[in-house]
Amino acid sequence: MDTVVLIQVLIGGVLLGGLYALVAFGLSLIYGVARILNFAHGTLLAVGGVAAAVIYAKTGWSPVVVIVVLIPVYLLFGWVFYDVALRPLTKRSHIESIVGTVLVTVGALIILSDIAALLAGPTPKKIQTNFEMLELGEVLLSTTQLYILLAIAALTVVLHVLLKRTWFGHAMRAVTQDATGAAICGVRASVVNSATFAFGSAIVAVAAVPYAMLFPIDPYAGFSLTVKAFTIIILGGVGNLAGALAAGLFLGVAEAFTAFFWAPEWAPALSIILLLVILLVFPQGVFARRGA
């Protein structure tokens, strides 16, 4: 097998895995802080990708401008959705809260997908950009791929600093570890939960645009993306940013090589297979820290 071909497949897998990791970052924060299993999380990316493609086609704005437009929309949606639909469930019993959360987020998944399909059509959409090809020896890398790789790396660093060095990051970690103790210190868990849900949704908005630049996406592609995010969280450990990144890259590269060496139709099923194997063999997560 030609080494150049393997490198090209590897680059594609790293790009895909990096985008998976961005989606998983938001879902991991939401579950780690608010204890919400948001089954509509991947649908937010699918709807955002479709919206970004439509906005780009209609206006010709730069993808960066489209991201700036989508972020406040997703922040507002995440905050309102949590306060209106999910916060009341926290006052129910544990079982009722879990079942209610699943029903509400699955219902949101269906509603958001149908609304996006009604407004933009059910066919896949993609942001068609003009790009230049860079030749690194015999390896070809588009400027779009290069910019997305750099953006994923930069955003990962920004998220790490935000979680480790800012008041908001300390507040999220405090609520995650002990909500009562955080309240005694003046941290309102309800506000932090709302802000975390909004922030996790905004991360999806950032990931949606580069995803639509690389791959066609339709309004009904969200559930499979949610499953991939769950797989990454279980593989990397809840709240473990480095673990989520490593798990996302692993899943993306594994899918790329599965599609290339075996069959493309088996690549989407790989996340389900990995999820089952991890739950059986590594219930705490392969990359999770022992003290988590």
C-alpha cells in the first residue's frame, strides 16, 4: 500500500475525529455539570450545518462570519431550552427526571430535524468553498483542511484555558463535584447549569460550519452524531477534555481506515460496535483517569 495514500486517509480521519471531539466536548460538559443526556445534541450540529450552508449560499459570507452569526443563536437556544423544558424535570424523582429528559431531548431531536427539513429541504447540504491545494511532498492538503485543523487545535486550547483558568470554568467544576458546597460558596448551580447547556450548544455551532465545509449533511443526520459523541465520552471519560480529544481522533481515524480498507457502509456502525465493546471491557473509559 502506498504510504502517500495512507497519509491522505490519516489526514481525513484526523479532521473527522477533531470535529467529533468538538461535538463531544459540549455534550461532555452538559452531562458532567447538568447531568443531562441530551439526545438532540448531534441534531444541533446537523441543523447548524444545514443552516450554515443555506446562509453561505444566500449571502456569500465567510464561514467565520457564519460561525459568529450562529453562536449567539445557539447560546440563546441552549439557555431557553434548558430553562423551559429541562429545568422543571430536576424537581421530579430521579427516575422521572431521567425518563423525562430522554423524552424531551428525543422530542426536540425530531422537531428540530423536521423544522430544518421543512425550511431547507431534506436533501444534504454542503458549503462549497474555493480552496487551494498545498503540496507537501506527494501529499495533498487543501487550505480548507489546514485551516480547520488549526481551528480545532486552537479551540481545544481555548476550552482548556476556559475550564482551568476562568471563574466560569471553576464554577462548572465546583457544581460538578459538589453542588451544595458550591452554593455555600456563592455559586448558583441553576445559573451554572443553564450557562453550561448554552455554552455546550454554542460549541456545536462552531463545529457545524467546518463539518458542512467538509461533508454533506442533512437535517436527519443528528442522531448518528449523538451516538458518536456518546461513544467518545465513554471512551475518553466524562469531563476529560484531553481524553475526549484522543477518543475523537481515534474514532475518526478508525472510521476513515474502515471505509478505505473494508467498506464505507461499515464506518458509521463502528461507533456502535466500539460503544458496546467499551461498556463491556472498559466501563470507566479507556482514557479516563483512575481518580475520576
